[in-house]
Amino acid sequence: MLSVGPRILAGTNSGGVYFSANNGSNWSKANFGLADSMVVAFGMNRNYVYIGTPNGVWRRGLPELYFMDMHPDSLSLSETENSYDTLYMQSNDNWTINGTLPDWLSVNKLSGSGSDTVIFYSTKQNPNTLPREASLTIATEMAPASPLTVIQKARHAGISSAPENRLQLYPNPTYGALKIASERPVEKVLVYDVTGNLLKEIPIGAKNASLDFSSMAKGVYFITLTGRNWTSNRKMVVLQH
């Protein structure tokens, strides 16, 4: 095993080479072009990795060991406040979201390490008749930066979101009990954690309902309410019971 700063290179008897860019928090195989999986010696400087095998020496540029992938590369938010979309990161390095967030957009994290899930959500309703967008980039120390576009839709005829004054969730924050009051029937409620995992799907079929979240841990959750030809996304905070 060899380390240079936060970078660690590990050789194995039969599995080839493993590489970590963040002090061992995340590991990935680095065997591209390596003909022999038995490592007998290795070295690393700021530019190259050198691997000794029974059949010779393999050299690879250090930037080639880094990777970063994200999907999708464009996120779409509805026109309502607290609408959200999820970005899935895959990387073996520390990464950072760069660029200026407009006042209508927020994110649950601006940096991370390795593979992760990032939630973007709108802090304001879009009052415009045209969509608005934010252009950002996600970069690591070594991997090339990738562009990311976040778009908030404009209102349009047909399907619309329940206006703020026609759909209420209260109390919010809550210690567990949450009431729904809507002028239009709510068909179901979907509850997600901040990483985008679906936790609950609750059928409603009424304009008013009382829900019990007392079994859920303290934290922030995202709620999607759907009805006939409308949807609304909200944020819910559960306090310590």
C-alpha cells in the first residue's frame, strides 16, 4: 500500500490494483490496461502510477484513475414551491457543486465524497409564464467538470398545481400528527427522505385527512400530494418526539 496525500494505492495478489482518492473512504478498481492481476511492486507520484507485475511494468496517468458520473444531467422542478428532483452521483473522489444558486433554488448538500444522492428543490413558486433555469457545474480535483442544468417549469393550461391557499398541511413542523386540508380531493400522499427514497405511499381519497408520522425519525422529509389533474410537492419537518 502506498499513499500520497489523500490518495491511496493498494496492490493485491490476485485482484489487481485498488485506488482511493479520499483517504480510503471510497475504493475503486484501477485495472484498465493491466494484463496481470498479481501486483509485486508499485509506486506513485503526483502524475503517474507505476505497477510492477511478474510480466512487466504498467504505467498510468493519475487523472485516469478518477471518475465521476451523474444522472440525469438536467433536473426538472414543477412551478410550485418545494418541488424537488434528485441527482445521483457516482464518483471515487470528493466533488463540489459550483456556480451561483438563484434565490428560488436550494440543495441539500453542495459537496460530498464518493457516490451520493443530491436533492434540489424550489424555494419559491415560479410566477413567470416561461420556465427559468440555473446552470451549474459539478467538479472533482482531478476528473473533468460536468455541466448541470436545473429547470423550474412555468404554469400552463391543463394540469396545474394546487395553489398555496387551497392546500394546507399543518402543523409543520410536526411532532407526528399532520393534517391535510384541500379544496380538491387528494388521491394519495408519497413521502420521501432527503436522499430520494420512497418511504410511504398513503391512499387518501378525500379533501381532508389526518396522518400519523410519529414513528418516523426526526428530520426533513419531502411529500408529494396528487389528485385528479394536479400535484403538489411540499417539505415536512418532523421534530423530536
